[in-house]
Amino acid sequence: MKPTVQTLLARPELGLGLLTPIESLSAGALDAPVVWAHSSDLADPTPFLDAGHVLLTTGTQFAEGVVGDDAGEAGFADAYVARLRATGIAALGFGTEVIRAGTPEALVAACTAQGLPLFEVPYRVPFIAIARTVADLIAEDAYARQAWALAAQRAISLAALRPDGLSATLAELSNRLGTWVGLIDATGTLDREAPADGLPQPALGEVVGEARSMIRRGQRASRTLVAGESTGAPQRMTLQTLGGGGALRGVLAIGDSAELDAAGREVVNAVIALAGLALEQNRDLDRARGHLRSGLLRGILDGDTALAERVSAEMWGPLPEAPVRVMVTDAPAQVDRLTELLELRVEERGGRLFFGRDDERFVLIVEEADAPLAEELATEFELPVGVSDPVAEAGVPQAHEQALRALDRARESGAGVVNFDEISRQGVLAFLARTDARAVALATLAPLTEHDAANGTTLVETTRTWLEHGGQFDATAQELGVHRHTVRSRIALAERLLGRDLSGFHARADLWAALLAVE
């Protein structure tokens, strides 16, 4: 324990006597840490003082004739104490019988008025004895803290060797610091904590939210957060990322603790190193599992599920039950974070969700209950996602093709999630009229668009409406609000400009596909 003013007052060999009434001091004034003891008889010793110092003086500056009469001495004492208080010293000690007999009453009054602890040092006690006592106590505290840190690091190292080493490590750290400790994984989810449920809401939500922001930024960093202010019980939290920049493995969150001095931070750094190592080892295992998943996925997409069923049952649990959907998305920049999120969902579903990497894409096979996962991936990682129709087990290869086509449309349209049934409802022509047909379509329609632009006509609109109504002149005229003969003349003009006879089905279908492509 660091020395305090109370520690010095309690040492019988020093014989120090407190002159300032207890009730005039602020709460905890006598328990403030003392970092050093310094002696000076200067009228203004503050240039040589720091916060936490104990100043010792024999009172030369208060000698008779130096400060004048009692009024002058009182004014000098008030200004003297005010300077010391502003510096933040822990206490003032006055050595008696050297310059003056007893402590000046003006000094006692000033210290009492301004709440500065003042003690009297008897003549028999040299100032060096007080300074040596402070130095010895500081050295003892430093040794004790170093011993505490070594013992804590040894206990944490042993905890890391247990079967669930990471959980044991966090529990030991929590025990040593006497505070809550939590690990937020790379997906931004609270992975484990000690003690369980040790941090209530909304403080826990604020900590997890800040951890997610740190993970998204992808840079090594530490943050200090005051959580739970809305509840009237704020808690100071320290957050530290784990892993290297661009490949963060998570965030370690630690509640405030009196043990978080230099020795405590050494222990925390040791835990950060151990946790980072454990997570990196998990990362290597994840990569190996990823290669296994990719191999099994290829078998499933080739229609051979027997091997995948056996391996999946042993590794993660049974494969999803039909009807299933296939989802396909691009691999994001933060591939590891996506992989960890999917592994977490597999664990939550007891294996009834399968995924694997296929070159630069991720393929997921999910049950209907997990259909909302597509929206989660699109939102969390800003990815296009294609989703197939529900199919039986034997239809997975066909569903994969559907998901790929839906993914293509999601990339083109900029939509987060596209379901294949949205494409199929538009028909085959809509699907064929993709962006690679746009140039041909524009050239096909150019005679109509150029004529409209040059003459202010509406041939493109009229033709589209006419095709939508199956070539019916009356229905088209009614919708456009013109006479049916006007429609006939416009269609005839369009045929001449296009050089096509639009009375046949094939010509109409080709023109309709061109209109879809440019839209």
C-alpha cells in the first residue's frame, strides 16, 4: 500500500501530531497517497513541489521580523497555504523548536480554513527520518505490487493451460482485478465474460456497441468508455483490440479497478497477449475447417451428399433439413469476420446450417427458419446476396444456379438481397434482357428514340403500351387517351422506322425484350 498522510501520523517513532481539525478536511484528505517528502523554508517553494508531496519546513519564512506584525503574518500565511493548495501537496509538516517554539497560530488557522492537513514535527525527529520513511514505504509498495503482478501472471498462465484456457484466463483476470471482464469476438458478439452477468444493461450494450465500432474500423486501438450513465451508476470501462490491424480478432473489455496501476496494466497486457495467441490459434483452426467445408460443398453441389452428411454430423451437427434455400454472396474484405459470424450461427443452430467458400463467393445452405440471415449479411457487410427458391435435398445444385442468377441481379441493381422468385416472376425475356444486351437494345430502338427527340413524338411510349396490351389498338388508345386511328398511325410509323413488320409474334417479342433491356 502506498504511504498516506494517515500512515505517517500513525508511525509512533515519528511522533507527528495533526494540528488541523479533522472536520475541516475534505473526505479522504488523510488517505491521499504521498509520493515524496521535501523540505524547504522558501516563502514560495511551489516551483520545487508536485502534487502528492509532503512539504516539511522549520518556519524560517515565519521568523519574527520577516513578516511583520500578527496581521502581516496572517496575510502571509493565507497566501502561503493558498499556493501550496494550488500545487496539490498532500500535507504540510512544521518542525518546532528550530526557528520558532511551536507552530504559528496564523499557519494553523490558514490550513484549517483552506483544508490543508498540517502536522507538527517534534524537535527530536529529523526531516530525513520522515523522507526515509516515505521512501521505504514507496519501495515496499512497489515490491508488493510487483510480487502481486508476478503471482497474478503465474496464475493466469496456469489458467491458460486448462481445457477452456481462454475462459479460465478471463475468469482469473476478473478475480485478480476484482472487476468485470468481457471478450467481444470479431463478429461483435459478447463471446464470454467473468463473472457471468456481471455487467447489467444498458452498460453492457454500450460496451458491445463501442467494441463493434472498433472492430469495423479494423485498426488496433484502445478506448475508455463511461457506460451506464443513464442509470445513475456510471462505470468506467477500458476496451483494447486483440489481433493485428486489418485482422482484428476481438475486443477485451475491463471494468474500472483500483488494481489497474502499472502492475495491473502489466497483468492486463499479459492477458491480451495470451488471448491474442489463443484467438490466432483458433483462426488457424478456422482456416482448416474452412478448407474442409469448401471440399464438402463441392461434393454437395455435385449431388453427392453422403460424405458431407457423415463429416458434418461429427463436426458441426446434421445438415439442414429440406426444404432448404441456397444463398450466395461475395467474399467481403473482412472474410474472417464473416466466417466467424457464420460459424456462430452454425453453433446456434446445432449444425442445421451449412456454408462453404467457393472461390470468391460464400455459399450457404439454410432451412426456412434462417432465411432472414440473407438480410443480416447484406446489412452487416454491405454485400449483394442471391437467394434461391426452397427446394428438396436433391434440388440443391439447381438451387445453387438460381442463387447465382439472383446474385448477378443483386450486383446489377444494387439491391442488398434478391430472391430468385423475383426474377422468375418477370419471365424469361426479363432475365435474358440483362446489361450485356443493353447496347443491342439501344441500337434496335434508336430509330424510334431519335424520331421522338427530333419531332416531339411518343413512338417509344406508344409502342410499349401497345405491346403491353397484346397489340390491341382500342385498349392502347384508351390508356393513352387518344383515338385508335392515332395509335394505328403511330405503330405504322414505328414499323417503317424500324424496318420491321410487327404483326408477327417473334418481332413483337424481340422488340419487347429490347424495351426491357433499356429499362
